[in-house]
Amino acid sequence: MKKATPINKDIPEQAYDRIYKQAMQRQEAFLSVPGPRIHIGTATCGIAAGALETRSAFEEALAQRNIDAQIHTVGCFGHCYAEPVVIIDHPDSGFPPIFYPEVTSAKAKMLTTLFLQEGDPRFEHILGATVANEMIPSIMDFARFNQEKRVVMEKCGQIDPENIDEYIASDGYSALAKSLQRDSVEIIDLVKKSGLRGRGGAGFPTGLKWEFTQNEQDNETIVVCNADEGDPGAYMDRTILESNPHQILEGMVICGYATGARRGIIYVRAEYPLAVKLVTHAVEQARAYSILGQSVLNTDFAFDIEIFQGSGAFVCGEETALIRSMEGHRGAPRYRPPYPAQKGLHNLPTVINNVKTFACIAPIVNKGAQWFRTIGTKQSPGTAIFSVVGSVVHAGLVEIPMGVTLRTLIFDICGGIPDNKQFKAVQIGGPSGGCLPAEFLDTPIDFDSLTEAGAMMGSGGMVVMDEDSCMVDVARFFLDFTQKESCGKCTFCRIGTHQLLNILARLTRGEGREGDIDLLDDFSVDIKNGSLCGLGKTAPNPVLTSLRYFKDEYIAHINEKCCPGMACRTLTAFYIELDQCARGCDLCEACCPVEAVFTTSNRKKGIDQALCVKCGECQVACPPDYDAVRKVSPAALVPVIEHTG
Amino acid sequence: MAKFIVDNKTVEADESITLLRACLENDIYIPNLCWLKGMADAPVSCRLCFVEIEGEEQLTSSCKIKVRDDMVVKTDTPAVRRLQKTAFQLLMSAHEINCKVCPANKKCELQKIARFLKTGLKPKNMNSHLKEISADMPPNPSLDLHVNRCVLCGRCIYTCIQKQGQSQITFAKRGIDTIISFYGAPEVLSATCSECLACVSICPVSAITLT
Ligand SMILES: Cc1cc2nc3c(=O)[nH]c(=O)nc-3n(C[C@H](O)[C@H](O)[C@H](O)COP(=O)(O)O)c2cc1C
């Protein structure tokens, strides 16, 4: 077994002390500047919502009004529904720091004048104060905040990801200093005891994986962080890379020390340019602080990290394909065993872990395995991070203790379904996962319970669907994705997913045939059993679960050409209820992009079914007082309206 | 030497060889396309050579495991045959079935497997998916590629590397559009390929022919 040479305890401690003191000094200098501080979330999600414009608006308004305030860019808080998020800390106003949602440029200018200059925080725009106080309700009064448990994302949205001092000042890299004073075996033992399971999807025990690598004698080891994140709708790894890259680096260095590696690689997709930029910057800073390099914290342990930009194929997230891709080959998986821990990059033992897995390491080292086990469930300790999207009020990233039920997550924490609609299903685990119906809302969220229900933790994508979604179409959507992302190597995945997609597409077009359900089931089972890698093995999951829990929808598509969710275009049609249509009103006709709306002899409207493209614009345009446009499925239900205009 | 049982028959083979090879050499046929004797690392991509090994929950790819003493192997259980038939039919759904004009007729690996599995050549319940022939493929002055005959076993690529040190053939595109393609300047291909022809003879389905 490879064992790191015992290190004189004083060396890393003293080295860490030095950078910690320096970071604290800088932090204090920042905090001692009088005047307001404006924290703006500028990760990709914030930027997409206009955070950069918001920042410029603040800068302009501050300059115009000659106000001295510091703008502090931070990462993402995880509250996508509220982007751009701004926290204003204005001590002189007497108010606590305040969380403002949806701060547009106009709002930024208004807040500069009214709050920063005149001291009026404009209550109607406030989400809450970030600390408990007498004046304003605290954000911690809301479930979206107080039911979260932040381990991985604790510092996300709080610190500037481009400034290593802010990470260090909040105890960052102290876990590394502690680890370097211990034996590598002890660290692996700690990770094993914590019960940490890989956050990349399969939930393999991390400590065991590290131990396997350590047991591979003599060979140089490599540490790889898997930041490929290819699931559609999942973006937690990106957010963490953009909001607190150092916590990931710290986990990787500790892993390197524990497994006897000198080399770490972060495999991140090139489609994440901001993440690439920030993590590259973080690595440079860490080198400048001797956290990476020939002599980590002045010890004789050497470790460095490179960034490898992947080209964004979903299959390259699969560990063996990821390795092939880093070696310069086609990103195609290979048969396992041997596992990467035995034979990985260039045949060297390689530890591959997900971004979130590495981000758990420093908290575990700092607070102990026992502490980690107090969070979550016995078999799945710790937290889970989901990007909850779709039909929910408070979409975004949520970090919860494992074991919280789907109901609590969707209805309490994320605010339930908007527009008074009914919950229909939740799709968990992305294209490899499954759709669970309302009966499963009380399922606890952990690796084993989700797998048992037919879904999967996956990497944490969660799409909530309301009554208007069609489960056949959802299955078709995910199959279309996996089919396109198949690397083409093995027969079942290459051709099987294509055949499966053909059948699903046929159903959504109303061309379903008797026997299709059995065919879907048979194909799915064979693809699952026959495929070479996890992509093919899990690709049929959306079909299998929707067949299991929403079979009636499949039957309706096949037998009645009816789409109960009214989502499949070919199976639906619009018509105008003449009793409710207002004579002389032209709104629907005016908005129709294909001139399918005509006027009847009594100056009401009808829709020419041959021309209609079913965009639904007329239904939106029809004033609520008339509410005359109807959507039906099957399309044959449309009454005939004489075209006698 | 390992001594083990396949389909109730005792087989002996050197521990260094794969189960697939041991079976084939002992007249126990297991359908296969992508494996070749001598390969250090089988691609395991055709997904035909499944067997059932006693004590193991899932079916195993026989090209990937080494023989062991006392293993008990079954090559024709219903589960094995089901997966083999589906894999075969999937391959056939992307194969141009026009045996009369095909030089591989009568010695074709696919015809052999169909006979063995007692299944027709034309798959039931599947759409035929043939690829469009794209014009942007690098031409080879000596050889023709028939992408709709090709079953993407990769034997040609392996063989080319063995013969030439570096493959003149590669996989291109991905998913259902995956094809094999020549690789390199036409002059180089012309010089090396017209002499060698190893890929032409190793192809189980005549997807590479002389121009
Ligand atoms: C098709 C496919 C895609 C995958 N994509 C990712 C990914 O984007 N990120 C990731 O961490 N793991 C992904 N995995 C899982 C990895 O193969 C591997 O199990 C994981 O990186 C191990 O890290 P962990 O133990 O920390 O979970 C994927 C697996 C498959 C089959």
C-alpha cells in the first residue's frame, strides 16, 4: 500500500497559518471600508438573467450620485427564480443586509437612489433580510431557505469565486492543512467512515474507491474530477465550479494526498466557458499560494491540477469514455472491469469523482465523519443537490439532507405547481432516470429508494411536470436525447435506442399500433440488459417507468389517438366555441400566423383545420371574458364549422 | 490448463485465453462479430457472444473473460438466445439485405448467425434504417466502402493497425449515423491499400471491396 511519508506537523500548519492571517487581514480591510456593500450574483444563471447589466446600472448610478459603495461579485445562491439576485448591506441605514430578487437595471437605479441615498429599502421589492432582526422578515422564515441544508453549497453566493482569500478567510484549505498532518490511510478511513457515496449518479462509496486506487501498488495515480455534466436540465456542477471552485480543488488535493497521486485533472465541458475561466483562475491562485505545486503547503507532497476541456458529449461523462477522450480518442466507453481505479488514464490507476463528491471532502475532514452521518439517511449520508426545474414556483438549485421526501422538496421547499395546476409526475435523474407519479411523492430522496421506485438519483436533474404534459412525449424527448448522444459503439444502444424512438415518435403522431406497448417493453428490457455502458443500460428507464405508471396514456395514444396531456400536436386540435365567440372581435384572426382563422357568415370565427399549425396563439389572444378557443384531443372531436364567410 | 464445463461438456483450455476462443476451438459455436483471435482487448461492441455462467446474475460477454477452473457455462439458455436474437435483428435493421448481389453471399457471417439462431434475415417489428451515402468521405482509390453492408464490428480497423502499424480506417460520426471511413490522403491510401487488402479479407460482410 502506498503511504505518504509522515510529515512534520508544524510545516503545513505554519504554512497555512501564514496564508490564513494574510487572508483575514485582507478580509478585514474590505469589511472596514465604511459605506454600503452590494453583493451581485454573477454566475452563468445570473448573467443570463441580466446580472451584468444590473452591475453596470449600479456602477453608473453610484457614480452619478457620488455614492461610495463597494460592489462585490459573488457566485450563485441557487435561487434561479429570483435572478438577478442582489444583497445590499447598508449598515448606515439601520437595516440588516437585504436580499432583493429580480433586480433589473431599472430596479438597481431605483434602489441606489431610494435605499442607498435616502435610506428607504422599498419593502415591496424585498424577499427578506439575510439575518434575523426586528424590522424585516428573514429569508430564513421561508421554507425555500430554512429547509435546505448546505454542505456542498455552503459558501456559494457568499464569496467571490475569483478571490482565494475569501475562501481561505472562511476556513478554506484548513481541511487540507489538517489532512497533511495525518497518515493517508487515516484519511481514507475517515472518508469510508463518513459513508460518502459518489454524487455522479451511481452512488459508489467514495472511500472504497480511493482505497482501491491506493492498493494499486507502485504506480503513479491520477485524480480526475468529472465536471462533464451532460444531463439536459442539470447545472449544479457548473454552479459550484462558478461559485466556489476552491472547495473542489481542496477535495482533489486531499484525494491526491490520500491516494498517492501527483496529478489532478478537471474534465469540464467547453460549453461552460465561465466555469472554465473561473476554475483556471482558481488553479493559478492556488499555485501562487503553494496549495498546488511542487511543495503543497511547504511539505514534500507535490500535486498539481490541469484543466481538460471536453467537447460536450453526454457519453464522455461516463468514466471510461471520459478517459478515452482525454487520451485523444473517440469518446467511446469500454468494457469494465478493469475499473479506472485499477486501469485508468494511460493505464494508470485513476480516481474519478464527481464535482460534488470532491466538494464534500473538506467539510468531512473539518467536521468529522460522525457529523456527516448526522445529515441524511443511514445508507445515504449527507446532502443531495437537485436542479429543480419545470412546473414549480421556486425553481433552482436546492441542497437538502438525503431522506427528505419528494413532496417536501417539490411542494414545501419549491412552492408547488404554479397556476393552480395539478401535479402529474416528476422526472428524476435525467435521461437515465424515470418518471414517478403522485403515488410516489412520499418516497424519500436517497440513492436506494429512488432506484427502487424505478427512477435514479442520477446527477440530480429534476423536472416537475403538471397536468399539461404528456408522458409518452416526455419519454420520446429523453429517448431522442440518448439516441443522439449514443456514441454508436455497441449494437443495442446505437440501433436499439433508435428503434425505440421510432415507436415512441409514431405514438405521438397518432400512428400507434396494437402490440406497440409490448414491443416497447421488450426492446427496453433488451437494451437495458444488452448495452455495453451505463448510457444504453439506463436509456430505456424513461420508457419503462412511464409504461409502468402511465400505461393508460400509452393506451389512449394507441387506441383512441388521444393525448390526455394535450401535448402531442397531431393528436390535438383547436376550435372556436361559437356560443362564446364575440361577434366582430378579430383578436384571434389578427394573431394567427398562418391565416387559419376565418370569419363565419354571422361574423364569428372558425378555424380551418387544414391550415392550423396548432400554435395556440388564438387561445392566448382570446380575451378571458369570452374564453372561446377550445383545445381537444383526439383531433376528431372538433365540430365542423361551415366556412361561409 | 483450466478444466470447466460448457453445455454439459468438459472443456480444457489454457487459462490465458478467453472463454469465447476456448468454446470456438472446441466446436461450440457462439455468435460473434467484433472479436478476433489475438486481440488483447476485445471491443465488446457487437453484443452477440453472451453466455450464462453459473453463479452470476447477469449474462456475460464471453469475449471478455478468461477461462477458469470449474466454471459452469451455458451458451443456449432462453435469456442468451433472446438477447442474441435482438442484437442480430437490430444489426439487420441497419443492413442492406440484398444477398444476391453481395460478394459475401453464402460465406456471410450474418447468414451463418441467422441460420444458427434460426431467425430470418429480415427483422420483424423494426424499421429498416439505411444510411445516406455522404459525399464528404475521404475516397480510397483502391477500395470501396459499403456503409449499409457494414455492421461496425471494427475488425478492419484492428487488422489495419496490425498490418500497417497505424489504421487507415476509423469510425466516424456517432449514434445511429456511425460509419467506418478511410483516413488520410488518397495517395497514401492508394499506395498502402492496393498492396495490403487485409481489411477486404477480414470483413465478415463484404463491406469493403476492391474498386
Ligand atoms: C452516460 C453517462 C454519463 C455520465 N455523466 C456523468 C457526469 O456528467 N458527471 C459525473 O460526475 N458522472 C457521470 N457519470 C458517472 C461516471 O461514469 C462515474 O460513475 C462518476 O463520475 C464517478 O464519480 P462519483 O463516484 O463521485 O459519483 C455518467 C455515467 C454515464 C453512464
